[in-house]
Amino acid sequence: MVTPADFGLLLEWQSRPHVRMWWSTVEPFSEQKLEDPRVRRWIVSTAECPFAYMQDYTVHGWENHHFSGLPRVSRGIDQFIGEPCMIGNGHGPAFISERLQALFEGGAPVVATDPHPENAHAIAAYKKSGFKEFGPPQETPWGQILPMKASPQA
């Protein structure tokens, strides 16, 4: 789980151009956000080397959320790889797939994600992990998205 000790690393990652392009820094990480029960947050590591951030959240936790039509207890996920040298090596689909499995084992009937429609790397990683598009690109309070979802059968 993310702790306040991780804020410096997250801020460093969020300042990198490849992350800033797709991930808003308008709402920085804070201890108050860590206490939000709707969202679970992790630092992803390999061989004890942190390289990515991942979160999952209840899609029914916000009024009029764009995934609120999904079944109860469905989850949404977001993530970014902070270390540029880890991009394009299969790490994204690997840790996304691992988290999907845990969410399905925990009872989530569907897991959704919402990459920017022009974020080809993220969309490819999600597809490799079992996500499929389920609607056209749309504008949301969090920006433009391409709705994608995965289920245990996928």
C-alpha cells in the first residue's frame, strides 16, 4: 500500500513527461487521500525496485461516475509506469493481470479502466491483460476516456 513515505517518489514520477502526458497532477497525493476507503493504492516493484503506481477503486463511489452502470462491487483501475526504462518490456500487462486476478478472486464481477483514447501504450497493455472496449470515447469530469472492461471469463 502507498504510505506518506512514498509521496516523494510519486511526485518525481508524476513530473516525468511520459507520465504527465496522461496523468493529472492537479490533485497531488495526500494523507487525506490515502484515508479514502473508496480507493486502494500501491507502489509496484520488481526485485525490490519500485517502478509503477497502481490504484483500484469502487466504481459506485462517486455520484454519476461513468462506470456506475456496472454491477455492484465492480472495481476500476488506473496506473502508470514511473520508470521509463520499464516501459515496453511487458511489465504493464504483467502487473495489471496480477491485480485483475486478485480483484476477481475478491469478488469483483467486472473491472473497468478508462485510458485516454490516444494513449496507445496503455490501451495495448489493457488488451493484453484481457480488457475489451465497451463504448465509444467520451468526455468525463476526469477527462477524455475510452471505456474498457474485463471479467473473469475474459
